[in-house]
Amino acid sequence: MRSAIIALGFFVATIAAAPSSSYVQHEKRDGLPPGWERTHKLPAHEVLPIRIALAQSNLDKADDFLLDVSHPDSPNFGKHWTAKQIAEAFAPSEESFDAVTVWLRSSGIESDRISKSQSLGWVEFDATVSEAENLLKTEFHLHRHETGKPHIGCDEYFIPEHIQPHVDFITPTVHFDTRLPMAKQLAKRDLDEVLEKRAATSTAAAGTPVQTKAAVNIIKSPSNGFLPKKGANINIQNIITELQNCNQFIVPDCLRALYLFPPNVAANSKNSYGIVEYTPQAYLQGDLDLFFSNFSKSQKQRTPTTDLIDGAVVQTTNEGFQYNGESDLDLEYAMTLVNPQPVTLYQTGDLVEGASFNNFLDAIDGSYCTYEGGDDPTQDATYPDPLTGGYKGPENCGGFAATKVISTSYGYNEADLTAAYERRQCNEYMKLGLQGTTILYSSGDYGVAGNGGQCIAANGSYNNGANGRFNPSFPSTCPYVTSVGATQIVPGASVTAPEEACETVIFSGGGFSNVFPLPSYQSAAVKSFFANHPPPYTAAQFNNSQQTRGYPDISANGANYVVAIDGTFSLVYGTSASSPVVGSILTLVNEARLAAGKSSVGFVNPTLYANPGILNDITKGGNQGCGTAGFTATTGWDPVTGLGTPNFPKVVAKFLSLP
């Protein structure tokens, strides 16, 4: 078990400039997350490791920086930054460090107890509970999760008003973002009920009931909420090359026909495409070979280039859809669609602790390990892993290169995490975009509801999804990622007919953020949606301010995928399928740009929103949830399918026309 100091986590806050004695609330938690209970107040003599994350410089200019290299009208399009340029641009100011240390010293924290992290982003010191409570005007309690995991925190905390602009957040405080142990303690939810509710719109038999991770009543880890949904096992003998069956069975040639993939694909040593998976999710080589034998014969026995992060293993001990479904789906289609371009697998986390998105980001950007105080030990895996059987090596901070396109088919509910935690991570996606990397996240499979179909009750807790506020998905709500929704071929229609929003087994995740403001590149599209197609809901159901980020941005087919899993072929559904397909298309766009001597596309959203005609607008279907019909797909952007699906010839032509 971790020592008291290690288990407590870290502390972060936000600070301003001119001296003032008035305290203001910095962060507040409305209630305990599901599964947690408060046990007792901490003794005054206990020691806490306080960590204050200093606010970074120039974050107010981040949008301008990113648009300068990613907006199609900018003369600097494609002139991406180096890691050194980014580090210099966003380093905390010396003024912030000085302001915080003066406050600490005036509050009785001696100078010799205060240190600055090597990255210059942290102010660190140990304090007794009594000192910390006096410093932050709060009370600390021990909390315990239903799994037995302890956590120390408070309901709210305060800092001087003049300090607030200098700090992002402080730990341990209100951050109950606990990442639970993998595999052994993951809640599972039978899909029977989901499939029964959706049978009226299903175009294919759902098959036998499937247990899938859905993280009911616990804080989500990346492997919990976004697994694809399994349907029937199938005999593929009659559908391998027949496009007329695409409305029932999606195979690679169906996707090539839908989105007009180029006939000849080449590999480029400067090009790269990454798929992120979280242990214990793992592919089976036998499944890849079975798929390739039928759909891409030249790739049989081909393996992805594998980066093992934080003691990760591509485990084969546990097999089944819940262990192999995601990885098999992602790799079979990504590798086939970009062949012969190699695909990189970022396998992340050991078998005991697992990992979070932050652990992955640490591995591809060493500066992120300590950015704004570093990761949250209550949410992100800590290495060396003190648990029995865990990875005993150091955490991977850097050492792995970011590919040009990165697709992730996992996600949290936005309400699972604190706004400060999400903003910190979102800023990292901005920095990756500045360096020319495209970040894709699937938008979710429960329409306007969250993982497992949960919605938000009036008291802020999750309910069973029969009613309540809509439950948006993170990182899809981050304005610096490209969120990918799901479509389907209309039942009975041909592969060349317009698609509709996915309503087979899953519903495309979509909605509006409760944290992130409306980005400028999306402003006209969102305002047009509200002006011409106002949703029939009030502020009681979603953030209808018209001032927050909407998602998804783009979509691709997400129904009836033929996937080799555990030695047989099954139908699979989900935005988990959609994101790797969009990633494959953008990888081929990068191939064309690199062949022409140009840079990778990087952050694509500004170009997509400025040129919606390069996408196939989706105008049918919806994304029901929370006891409502959800939103409706319509002309232009909508919070169901975004701007629509890719038309490769138009997309590549537009990006080739840019500098």
C-alpha cells in the first residue's frame, strides 16, 4: 500500500498579481462521486504533500498560435512549432513563482520547505493538515471508495484573490478523479437492455447478450466506457468482396467505396499513424492474420510497430470480446486501410495499475509529466507501481515519438473530471496540434447520454439514463481535438447512397460542453445550427447558451463492422470503429502532402469548418438519450454527426491546395 504522502496526490491552485488579503473560492466539488463516502476528518498532525501548479504563460494566446499554423487562410499554415518553441512560449513566469512563495511565507511556510520543480511548473512543500487547512480555508477528510481505495480531499478551497491568476489548481483538494485498478474491478453491464431498446432501429440481429465494460457507478478509466458493442457471430464466405451487402456487413472495401479512398496507397518514411490502447485491452495476432487472410492477404503475419508505455504488455492471458474487441477492431481496419503504411500501436499501462490519457501524453511529451504540476496520482497511474506484480520501472516521460495522426477510441464523461484537470489535458492537445499532430477521439456510443447510458441528475450524480441532464464526453469537448461520431448505411440502401446517423445498437455521441467555450473556428456553424434548427430542450437538459464547444466535428460509419475476434468473425458497432477510419483517411492525406514536399495537416478542425463542402452532409437520424430523442441530424453542422463524413478526393484536394 502506498505511504500516506504518496497516496494523497498533489495540490494545485490559481493565483493573481496585486497584494490583497481577501480570499476567493478557487475550486469546489458539488458532491462526492459515485462509489465514494467520507469517513472522518484528518488529524491535524498528519502531513500532506502540497503541490501548486503554476499558471502557464501565454495560454490566452493559444488559440491564435494554433490558428496561425492550422487555419486555411493563414500564410503560416503547416509551419508547425518545435518542442523547444512550445516550451519557451508557455513557461510559467517568474512573477507567478514569486507571488506564490511570498504568500506561502507570509502564511507560515518557511522558505527552506518550499521548492520549485525541475520543469519550473510546480511549487512543492509538505504541510501538516492544520497548516494546509489554515492556508486554504478548508477541512480535509479521508474518503474511501467502495473498492477500498482511500483518498484525501476537501469539498472546496480558497486562496487570496491576488494569487488566483498565478495558479491552476492545488492538490490534494477536490479532485476525486480516481483511476481504479484495471481488469479485476471494472464494472460490467449486460447489453441486453440496450439492444432491446434499440431493436426497432436495428438493421441486423444483435446476437447473443454481450458483457461489456460500462463503468456504472464508478469513476471511469479510459478502458471502461467506450468499448465497441458486439453483435452476432457471422459466416463471411459470401460477403468478402460483395459491396451489395454493405448495409448489413461493413468490410474494408465498403469503407473505400463510401469515402472514395484512392486506388493506390504508398508508404512514406516521414508519415506515421498511431492507435492508442490501454492494458488489458490487447490484440491477438491470430485475429489479425484471420482478418488479413480474408481482406488484405499481403498483410498476413504483419504486426503493428509497438511502443510499450509504462510497463505495458500485449497480454494474451485473458481473452474475450472485453479484452480483444477494441484492439482487434482498431488495428484490423487501420492497418488494412493505410497498407502499406506501417501503423504504430501505443500500448499503455501495466496489468495492475493500467493507465490514463495523461500517462500516454507523458510518454510522447516529456514536458507534460510536470506541466502545471504534473499528473494527478489519484487519476493517473504512478510508476514505479508499488502494487504487487506492477511495473517497477520509472514512468515514461518522453522517449516515444508522436505520430502524425493519433486515434483513440476511449473517453470519459466530462462530469467525471474536474474542469482544471480537463483544461490541463486539453492544453496538451493544443501543443501537439502546434507540432503538427492530428488528435482524434471517438465521441461515444450513447447519444446525448454518457458512458453506460448515464445522465446527470439534479444533484449532480449519475442516474440510469431515463431522464436528467445530457452527459457530454471528454476529451471530445476539448476544442483542440477532432471528435468523431458515427453514421450507418441506410437499411436496404446501396453503399453509394447517402448515409444517416447511426441508430443500430449505438447512437452517435454528441452535444455541448459544460466546461470549454465555443472556439472561433466553430462559432458560425454552431450559431447556424441554433438559428435554423433550434433543439426542443431547455437549459435544464443541456448547455444551450450557444457559447460552448459542440461535438462531434466529423463522422464515419460505425455499424455492422466485420471483425475477427478470438478466432471468429463478429459484427461490431461503435464510434470506436469510426475514429480509426477517419484517422486512416487523414493519414493518406498526409501521404499526399508529404509526397508534395509539404507538412502534415496537423490540427484539421479550422480547415474542415471553413470548407464544409469537402464532407458529405448527413441529414437523417438522431442520438437519443436521457429519456429524449436527443439531437437531430440536419443540414450543416449538428451535434449528432458534426459536419458529416469525409469525401477523400475533396479532402485531399483542399489540403494539397494549402501551403
